[in-house]
Amino acid sequence: MQGTSEYTPRTGIERWIDKRMPLPRLMYDSFVSYPIPRNLNYAYAFGGILSVMLISQILTGVVLAMHYAANSEIAFTSVEHIMRDVNYGWLLRYLHMNGSSMFFLAVYVHIFRGLYYGSYKSPREIQWLLGVVLFLLMMATAFMGYVLPWGQMSFWAATVITNLFSAIPLVGDAIRTWLWGGFSVGDPTLNRFFSLHYLLPFMIAGVVILHVWAFHVTGQTNPTGVEPKSRRDVVPFTPHATMKDAVALVAFFLVFAWFVFYMPNYLGHPDNYVEANPLVTPPHIVPEWYFLPFYAILRAIPSKLGGVIALGLSVVVLFLVPWLDTSKVLSAAYRPLYRIFFWVFVVVCIGLGYIGAMPPEGGYIIAGQLLTAYYFIHFFIILPLLGFIETPKPRPASITEAVLGRPDEPGEPATPAGATAMPERRG
Amino acid sequence: MLKLITQLSAAGALVLASFAMASAAEEALPHFPLKEPEEVDWSFSGPFGTYDQQQLQRGFQVYREICSACHSLNLVPFRALGWEGGPHFSEEEVKALAAEYTVTDGPDDTGEMFERPGAPYDYFPAPFPNAKAAAYANGGAAPPDLSVIAQGRGVERGFPTFITDIFTTYQEGGPDYIHALLTGYEDPPEGEDVRPGQYYNPHYAYAAALAMPPPLFDDAITYAQNEDEDPNNDVPQTVDQYSKDVAAFLMWAAEPHMEARKSMGFTVLAFLLILTALTYYTKRRVWSDVEH
């Protein structure tokens, strides 16, 4: 990200560093002078929130790992030891366990924002693919983290999910045994899950760097879907985006704190305060709320292999979205039909989540199957078809025009101070 | 086209709603518990809730004189009984309480295990040496440890309560369940087959009857609190009162730092509210030169 750098080292030390390893220059160009569209709304703040949540999870997680014992005999007790005897251990654990829920809440807003504003369209496909990779890594990390307290739900969730692999023809049973490190979920399983749960967040951090790098090359989308065309369309990242992200972050922390301090166990399941017992199956095995829609899809297909394939496809389909959407128009604001289907899709996902929490019986099964069918119809039929039959609304000539509500007059002195070069010419 | 989509989605919603209702009507298997627990007005509910110290002391007495005959409390050390935000017994009381128990220690210098009176750093001794012995003495099912039982039980709240719970900060499903279970024993209805050694209780979460006989009855315990000179602080010695007190004690045993959590929460939320306002107005100032 050199070339059009705005960074001027002011002191001797800065000049000394800048000649040898220009990290301050990189930071300055990425997070201070970096131009962002002037019309970004709060839905665009969730990327920043996610970065902070990742850091928060890593910090609390590293300290928790100092007190936790990954041994099936004492794992449950060691978590209770954290809750009772470690100084502020209850706070660390509640932050970490509710943090994962907040992480997913933020990532779902982030993903739906991307779907709404067409953030996956050319030239941002790689950006989107990296995002789906991050989502997959998050799912794996969260799942393995949920197993660590070694409660009843931990144990049975691990059993259900690892058993899915046995649906693979021919090698399924071998893969399952290999995952378990034995012939059932046990101590070796807990140990490897702990190891991976500690490893994966750092892989997430690595992919986050690529994800951020990618959008610093292409620039962000914005609610109009029209790329910035002049300096008047953009404002510098600092202080504008920094401040707006800060507002969203603090407001988000209010919600986070509400759960941590007043409802710390609301998002969990009581059965996870019962120590794992391979001989007693809980009446309803349910995953954490953020996996419920996928769980509903898994259960909607009557065959085990079919369910596993549908589950896999429901995530993998996100990789295909850039090519399934045939419309050239980015923002749903100018796509009258897609906008409706987008919100229907949101409701369907919430509906799937509700079905996922319900016992699989009677009408819930049929409702789950209908919603699952719609989930795939949305991606494989509606999304490709809309590009051909939809007449997009006229789009503004520029971001500034959309903001001002009239054609932009170049003579106006509205140029934000410090607005810098265009993203296209950078990188 | 627009109209068509609206109509289609409305039809879809109707179909789904009717399926959901059909499923509610045609429930083949009974769902346990047969009766939802009643919501008790706990002193520790809500953002400003605190434990009632006297109630915890009474609840501890119930645990000690009745529950502890079969149920262990493995994760609670005697010293915890002296913690602030708990039963808060004095140091001397905790020492005396602990000394009433005999704990096995060792091995000593000769390699032998020996017995000694309990000390504050010891944990409550379990009534049975191991789970097998506990199961054998109790008709095949080991009585569960009670250390985290108040967080390990809770009845599904259903729609829309599970949403309003977020705003009312309802987290008392555990103690509500314990209270409901202990007060919920009744004669089985006509036609309900209860096996010998099982006791009908529509509040039990996993079946219509459970192996635990009704453990409490009126005046089973004389509360220490009622034995002093002052009649003003006397509490009724009823099954309902015992159940509430022991449920509160078990909530504390499950989460001894709850008071610290809630009081810190108020500080944090107040700080964040002010910070939200400050950042918001700073942001307005920063963006005031740009229409957006």
C-alpha cells in the first residue's frame, strides 16, 4: 500500500523506522488517511465490532486457559473452580461464553449487510470468499469451545456433530474414530478440541488480515452501490469512520454487558451445568442458538447422509453467492424485487432458527422442510433469476449526488478536509 | 409482480402457522414437566437483586439437616459460607460448623489415612463414598450433586416468554424449578401408573414420577432463627418456606459471586451509557462538516 501514501514522518525516530520497516506508514495509510465512502451507515460498523470481539475472545480465552484443565475427569470441576475461586474468574468466563454469542450476532449482521448491499460482487469476490472462510473457522472454533466445559450438552453436541461424519460412505466410520481418538467421545476428543480451540482463533486472526487487506484494495461498498468517483465522495477513515465505529462499538458493548452481567446463562442451556454423562442422554439435544438454523436444515432431510449434505451445502452455498447472483446492481436499495426477497430470506432464516430449537415432531418437521426448501430456492433459483427479470431503479451518478439529493456541483466547497486519493489508485 | 410476491409470502406464512398450530394440537408424547413451575418472587432476581443473608442461612440449615443425607455438595468449601454476598457466617461460626464434620485426610507419615475434624478449607464431605454406593443405597439412581443444580435445571420458557425474559432479566429458572419440585408432590391422578419406589410429581422435568420421596414436611426443621428471643423475625416452618429457602441457598451455592456480578454490572452499564452519549456527540461533531 505504498505509492500514494499520505504519511509524512515527523520525528527522527519515525524517519528511522520508516526507512527500515514502514509499519507506521502502513497503519497510517490503512486506518487514518484511508478514504471511505461518506454515506456508510451503521450496518458497516460490524466489521470493526468483529475485530474487537476477536481480540476480546482471545484475551479472555488465554487467561481462562491458564486455569482450565482439558481432562475429562476434571474439566467440569476446573470450570467451576474458575467460577468460584479464580479472581474475577466468573467475569472472564461469562465474557468469553457470551462473547461467542455476541461474535455470532455481529457476524450475522455483517453477512446480511453484505448480502443486502451486494458486497460480494465484482471486484470483491475474494473478499467475500475470505469472509465465508472466516465464518467456517468461527463455527469450528465455537463448536469446539462449547465442548470444553464438559457438561451434558458439550458431550452430546460433540457426539451428534462428530457422528455426522460417519454418514460419509465407506470411510465415514474410520473418520469418526480418527476424530474421536477412540471409539467414543472421550478424553482424547476433549484434548484435541482444546488444542484446536486454542489454535483456530489465531488462524482466524490471520485470515482477518487478508480480509482487511482485500477491502483496502477494492475499497468498501456503500449503500448506493456506486463506487466513489471523486474526492468529494469519500472522507478519511480517521476521524470519520473511527468515530462512527466507536459509537456502534460502545452501543454494542451495552448489549454485551447486559447479557454478561444480568443474563449470563440466558443464551446457554441448563444441561451444560450438569457434568457430562455418557450413560444419560438429555431429552432434547440442541446446539447453541447461532447454529439452530443449520441444525434445522440438518434435521429437515429424513436420511442421515442427505441431512449432512444439506447442512454442508447450506454453508458452502455462501461461497457460490458471487456467481449465483446475476444482477450487476450492487445495492438492494435499487433492486425492488431483491429487496423483498432479501427480507423474506431473513425471516426464513429466523424461522429455521426457531424450528431448530423445537423438538422434531408433527408440524415442526413439515415447517422445517418447507423453510429448508426455501433457503435453497433463494440461492439457487431466486438469486440467479432476479438478475434477468428485475428492472433496477435508476441509480445516482455518484455517492455525493445520492447524499445531497441533487446533482453534484463541483464548485461546492463541501470537500471534507483531508479526503484523499481514490482506492482504485492504491494498493 | 410485487403484489404476487406479497400474496405468496402471506400464503406461506399462513401455511407455516397452521402447521405449527397443528403440531401443538397433536402432541403424541407428553412433554415433561407436566406442570410449569410457578415464578417465585426472589430477593436475588433482577439487576439489583441480592441474596437474603438470613434466607441463605435457613436454606443451609435445610440442606444440612435434610438434603445432605443423600445429596453431596462437592464444590462448596466451608470457607465459602463466610463469604460476603452469601450466608456470611462469622469466622468462628464457619470454624465451628466445619469442625462438626469428620473428614478423611492423609496419608500421614506412616502411610495411613486418618480422620480429623473438618476445617474451613475442607469441602462438604459427600454422604456416599462413590456414585455406585450412592446408587445402590437409593434404588439404583445416584442422587445428583447439588453444587450447581440451581443452574443445571430450568424449564423451557416457550414463545414469547423467552423474548420478554431478555428485558426482565429472568434467570431464576433453576430455583423456581427446585421450589416447584419440592412443593409439587401430589397423589397421582386416576389411571396414572406409578411404580413402587417412585413418587408422582407433575413438576419433575424428566418424567411423571421420580425416585426421591417427598423430602420435606411442615415443622420438619426448627429454624435457628425462630429460636431466639425476638418473635418479629420468625418465619413459617412450612414446606413452601423450606423449599424457597433451600432453593435460594442452592442458587447461592451454584453462583456464589452473583451479587458482585450484578453490582459490577450496574457500574459498567452506567459507564457505557455515558460513553455512548459522549462518543455519539463527538461523532456528530466530526461529521458535521460532511453531509451523509
